Amino acid sequence: MEFRQLRSFLAVARTLNFSRAARELHLSQPALSTQIKALEEDLGAALLERNKRTVRLTRAGEGFLVDAQLLLDNAVQAQRRAHRFASGEAGHLRIAFVASATAQLVPAITLAFRTRYPHASFELKNLPTVVQVEALEAHTLDVGFVRLPLTAPKLVITPLHSEPFAIVVSKSHRLAREKRLTVAHLAGEPFIAYGQRWAPEFYQTWTGICRNASFTPVIVQEAAEMDTAISLVAAGMGVAILPEGVARRGHKTLRVIPLLREKIRSHIGIAVARDTSDPLCQNLIALAKKVTKR
């Protein structure tokens, strides 16, 4: 039984006229008759009765009519689904993000993704950059929003977002009253840091700002989340150098000084395994680039 035979049968069943059905299907009438005969042989039942004047469905034909339409409808839906998966319009993605990306990137990108690809689904989880790298390389994760810089030869990383670093001090801190607060003022101050174990290259980047100012930061406490670091700074536990966008979340209790003259900036990128072949991943990357350029 072939789908072209089903289409032929449905056309005849609808028109009850072989000539008209043949014209609709762009077939010769003998070719149409051959397809109907082959279908009847496959089913082992006569579907149509015809003479020189009329064509009508047999009992078997009436019963098979509904099934034939369902078979064709299901075939069309299956074809559409296959096309969506092949073109990257459907599928399921496992996505991770660093918590510091939630405000600037993740909500806008995932909302745009859900709107643009309604037949796709995804799951989100908050994971540190180093954990994301391991999961992406092991293919237990499809896409990651990571803190840069990041050296990972097995991944393809596309930068999405860039912002200056900023000095962050509590408004109750003595340095908060300094009119021209610079990195050099932080020498000897206790620092709160986003943990080196979670993003080692990011750690080297911001501590490099201090080294450029001729001192090594005295780190008294590391935090697993940047929001935690902000809270500790706000509580007067120390000072910090953090991405400006993250630091601004605590603007009511903090003084935030963007380091605009420094060329070193903080970046967030989107990462996938270098050997990934899922077109849905590539569609997400293209959409993420478009959203972040707005």
C-alpha cells in the first residue's frame, strides 16, 4: 500500500468520478485505475463499484475511507515534524547559564526563542562555567551561557555581551566618600571574590586589573554566586571588582564605579560542543546574537 494509492482512492471517493479524479491528480485515467486496483489487491477487498454511469463505494470502501484519510493526515504531520527537526525549528535543548547572565541575557533570549520556535522545548539550569564546560564536552548539555575568557578547545564560543568592570563598595564604607575612587585606592582592602574554582580565567582577568594598579588583592572570602558577593560587600565584609551590570543590582546599598578607562572588560558568551550537529543549537546562537545586538 502506497500513499499515492491512498490519494487516488480518496480523490475517487470524494468525486465518485474517475475522469474528474484523474484530472485533479494530474494522472491519466488508466494510471488512476491501475493504482486503485493495486490498492484493492493489497487490501484484499473491493473498495469501489463502477459501471459506465456510476461509481460508488462498497461497504469495505466506506469503512476504509476514514482510515485512509487518517493515514494520509498522519503522514503529512510526520513529514512536517521531520522537516522541523531537520531545519532546527523543533527539538529539545538542555541549556545552562551562569547566574550573573540572568538579568542581561537569559530572559530576553529564551523568550525570543520560545516565540520564534514554538515547536521546540528547552530546560534551563544554573551551572558555573567550569561545570558547563565539562557537561558540554560530555554532551550532557547542549548549550551554555558562560563567563569569558574561557579556553576550551572542544567548544565553539560566541561572545554575546560585553560590559566594563566596576569597583563595588558599600555606601557605608569609608572609600564610598572618595570623590575620585580608583582601583589603586583598593590596595590593602579585604576583597570579596567570585570563586576562582568556578571561573578561573575570569578570576585572572579581574585580579589582573589590580595587578595593573601595582597590587595583589587580599581575598578574604570567595562566593559561589556573584549575587552572594554583592550581598557580602553590602554587609561591609569587603570590596569587590565585578561586572557593572551585576553590581548595579545592589545599587541602593552600594557605590558602583565603572572602570571605563581600563581596556579589560567582562564578557558573556554562548558555548556549544565543537562537534555538535543539532541545527536547533545553531538557530539559538543566531537568535541570541540578534537579540543582544538590539
